[in-house]
Amino acid sequence: MKIDSEFRVLVVEDEALISMLIEDMLADIGCNYVEVAPSVEAALDALTRTKPDFAMLDINLNGKRSFPIADVLISRAIPFIFLSGYGPRGLDQCYAGTKVLQKPFQLGDLESCLEDALAPG
């Protein structure tokens, strides 16, 4: 999978090594614009400055849930997926239809999630 080089992704992940790995994976498929936010507050701030084309949200950010970020993304019709080391466990019922990419994951898993999340309809 190759994506447009102008495609913008917001990665909300509190573990630096994981966020760097995700950035590398996104670069491998052609994404040149990645903003990493390590907290709920940083992600909400980023969303006041930019409009990503896609977002990846770790469910648990230093003990806080990323659901307020998900709510903003939903209100702005920005596609996103959740990231979790525990799969969909801990996901509020209102997000039940949202894809959860279980960590650790490979490039192919990320590509598949992107394709599903960005598919029309």
C-alpha cells in the first residue's frame, strides 16, 4: 500500500519507542506528515492546529483514556483506529464499531487497518 505523500496522520501514543516505530511504518508506506501526541492534552491541542486525514489512538495514555480525542475525531468526520496491547477490551460500547489494532503489530496489519478505515462507505 502506498498513500499520498501529503496524507497527514495524528499518532496518539505515550510510549516513545512505539510511536517511533509507527512513524517508521507510516514512512514506509509514503506518509511524510506524522504528528505524535503523547497525551490527551497534546492530542486535543494538535487538533486545534491541524486537521489530520487519519488518527491512531492508544486507548490508555498514562492512565487516561483517549476517548475525548475520539469524540473530537468523530465530530469532525476524521477516520481513526484505536491501538491497544489488550485488543478491544476496555473499549466503551459507543466505540464498538471502531477498529482496534492490537500491539505489537506488523506493517501489514497497519496497512490493512488503514485500508479498512479509509474505504468508502
